[in-house]
Amino acid sequence: MTYKTLCKLPLRTTLVVPFVLQIVTAVGLIGYLSFRNSQQLVDNLANQLNSEIGKRIEQRVLNYLEEPHHLIDATYSTIQSGNLEPQNFAAFRRYLWQIVHQQKLINYLYYGTEQGEFIGVEQIEDGTVQLKIRTEASAPNRETYLLNEQLQPQKLLKSSKYDPRSRPWYQAAKTNGKSTWSKIFASFSRQNNSLEISPVKPVYDSNGKLLGVLSINMRLVLISDFLKDLYISPNGQTFIIEKSGDLIASSKISQPFKIVDQGENKEIERLSAIKSNNAIVQGISQSLQSQFGEFNSINKIQNLKLSVNKQRYYIEVVPIQDGRGIDWLAVVIVPENDFMAQINANTRNTILLCLAALALAIALGIYTSHWITQPILRVSQASNELAQGNLNQQIASSPITEIDTLADSFNGMAGQLKNSFESLEAKNEELRIAEENYRSIFENALEGIFQSSPKGRFINVNPALAKIYGYDSPAEMIESITNISEQLYVDPEKRTEFRKLLETQGTAKNFEYRSYCKDSSIIWTEIDARAVKDSQGNVLYYEGIVKDISERKRREDELRRQLEELKIEIDQSKREQEVAMLTGSTYFQEVQQEMAEVNLDEFWN
């Protein structure tokens, strides 16, 4: 075989191989570019979303903080113009009530003087209005009155020592000499404890002498409420901190502080973001501190991409400054998975589509290449449009069944992507209904259901379990039993055996043991339980079902007793039958006859 013969190839191979090589190159390039475009699109969309959310938070918070300063400035102007005299407490009281009554966000406006006098009007959550006043006559106490509809003191509610001149809000205004803010403080006077901050403004006479300070209490929980209502992404969240790192508000953390009881007094302990129980807030805060050294170094908007616990997040850090002393940081967090899940699915579908086109091109060859290329290019173009955010993509039907099926799938995929966010609320409602159904089953089950800690305390029990052990309610049972091993188990070693089963096997089936009831009576119970663990394999709690099997145990004991009696009767009857058979045999009769005929005297001789 000559060289020329070896170099000759069939026409099909000559036509198909170059075309296949082109298709392979095109498929690889399209897949790569599609993935890169998708990744870049996700980054751009996430950054745009974070930037928009950050601007909305900054604008909303500044608007919320600006309104009380406008009211204080208006009150200050009224005082300076002579239309309002703070010394006339009756007129000042009516003015303060009008402000509090008209403004939805303002419920406590007050004024303290250099002489130690104080007047403030506060609208309580139940709609009543209180007057807080300290005059020369009431000093050193401040008196709190309930006002009637005519704004006259109706009832003395409280009288306690109070000097406005020593309060932080008064000192802040006096020190700065202009409009500023107090430090964040706790309010225990409302129905719900909360963090508050006060805008303050000093009031001077024409000679520049300080007369007093105007102030308003602003509830920071309203900022948290705004953050909770602000939709970011399915798993996105945001929080606001001071430059010290202390939390101010959060969309996920309901209370950014904890109450410390010290006898009759209560104090708050601010929560630091880097020590938060929210793992994402803690991780992001620690990453920011590690990257910038300290939060005071962040003085401009930062657009970042950080990793926490092997998950990537898009981060927007927005400084919030009002020029009067507010210097906070708003942090917007969007998980990369909120965007990449659908993008990855689109990329996989694109790759599958390209591979299908490749296989079809190889099968049909050059003759069908042009026929197949056009629908593939249309799909590719639609994929790029979809990756760039244009979700209104529809691929026309193709005379090739497989391509037409893929087109329908692609169209359905695009529609599902468009409807995914719309269906989120419906799914949340389904989850709520499912939770209610579970709660109904738990409360109304005939068998006892429980959750208990490894340390031996009940976390949750249903009414049926409380009834089995003779308790009036689940709450009474949970409160009464503090050590399950000692208070519930008649044989404590059974508790050890039960826990060992859960530790080694993860479940315990048909485990029987004797239990004490509330009245110290003993019953038999049977338990089916399992150990619930976290992602690291640590036991969180035990849960299971308990049945009272005392009646079954009684029947089993009775049945065993009857079986023993029956066995004795059967054995006696069997022996009698055997004796009767022996004595009735021919051999026995013959022996008996021979013994009767024996002469004993002759036998012995």
C-alpha cells in the first residue's frame, strides 16, 4: 500500500471531520463564553442591586433622622420669634402636644432648662398622653401625669428624682453648642424595650446665654422594621452598625441588644456585630474588620465580594452620615447562590443544547449542517439574551423534533425563571400552612410526642404525653421535670441504655421501661425516638413518640400465668395416661399373674 493510498479518505470522512471539528470548536467556545458572560452578568446584577439597596437604606435612614431635627428647628424658631415662651408651661405643654399628636414618628418631645426645670409630652402606645414636668416646686423630683382630653393633669402616675442637666442628651447639646445627637440609649418606659437616640438642640437668649435644650426620643426599632420589610433577595439581609461595631438595626436580628437585670435596675448590653449569633453577620463583620483594620477606616462606599464558611457573598458597605454626629455603616449582604443557581442551570442547559446539536450535526453530515446550524444559532442567541437579563425570549419551532423539544424546554425555562420570584410568596404561604398542620397534629395526637435535651430536660411535649404521666398540661410537665433520668425512670440504667442506643444507632425502636407518674405511681411505657443532629454531627435534641403499655404488660403477665397453669395440667394428664397405658398392657398383666403364682417361701429357699 503506497503513501498516496494511505492519504486517501472517504468523501463522508473528508466532509464530516472538518465540519465536526468546527462544531466542536464552536460548542466549546459558546459554552465558555456563555459561562463567562453569565458570571459577569451575575456580578454586575448583584453589584447594581446592592448599590440600589444601599442608596435606599441611606436615604430612608437619613430622612427618618432628619425629620425630628426639622421639628426641633421649627420649635427653636418659634421660641426665638417670641411666639412661644418656654417659661409658660401651660402654653408650652399645648404646643408640645400638638407636635406629638400630628407627627406619626414623634411620640416624645421635651425641653430642659439650666435651672433644672423640665417639661415633656409623650404619647403612649395605647393612645394616652402623659405630661412629664419638673418645676421649682416639685424639685428634685420629676412628676408624670396622665392628661385628659383638655390637656389638664388628671392623675399623678409617678414621681421620681430627675435632673435634666445631668442627662447625656442635655450634656451633648451643651458641649457641642449646636444641633447634634445623643448617644444611643435604652428605653424601659415603653411596653417593649428598645434602643433610642435623641436629636438635641441648645436654646440661647439674645446674649448667647444657654437657656435650655430641646430634644426628641427616636425609636431605632423603626429602622429595623424598615430593613425587615425591604426585599433584597431570597436569602439576602442587611444590618446597620456604629463605627464601634455595635449593632443598631438588622433585618434578621430581632433585638440588637440584651437586657441585664441588676436587682431593681435594668441595663442593656449592646451586641457587637463581630460576636453576633447570626453566623453571616458575624462572618461578614469579621471579614470587614480584618480587611480594613477597624470600622473607622471605612469612610466611603465599598463594593466587595467576601467568603464566609465557604460561601461567597456580594457586600455593599454604605457610610451613613448626616453632618450632625451620625456616623454609621449600612451593610447589604446578597449570597452569590441567590443568583448563580439559575445561571448554573441555564449554563447546563446551554451545554446540553450544544452537545445535542453536535451529535445531530455528526449524524446528518454536511447535507444537514446548514439546516441544523440556524436553529442552534437562534438558541445560542436567545441564551445570550437570557444571560444578559432579557427574560422575554421565545424560540420559534423547528421542523426537527429534537430541536423543537429543546426550544419548548428553553421557552419553559425562561418562563419559569420569570415566574420564580412571583411564586416565592405562594411557597411561603404553603410552608405556613404546613407548619400549622404539623402543630395541629402535635397538639391533637393520641400518642405522646416529645422533644428533650441530652442533659435530661423536656424542650416540648404535647397534651397526650402530659396526660400519660398525669400532668394537667404540657407546661406543668416541662416545668416539673428537670432531670428525666431521676424523676421519670424507675430504673435509671434504662435511661443510660436509651441514650447509648441513640448515640450509636441514632434511633431507639420499641424501647420499654418503667416510669414514674406525677402521683409517684409506676407505669410501663414504650418509646420510639431518634437523635436530631446539626451539620457537624452534634446532638441537638431527642424527639420521639411515647405509648402507655401498662395494660398490655398486665395482659402479658396474665397470659404467662395461664400458660404455666395449663402446662402443669397438661403434664399431670400426660403422666396419668402413661400409667394407664403401662398397667393396661398385656406384658404387665402377664408379669402380675406370674408374681401372684410365685411361692415366696420356695423363692427364698
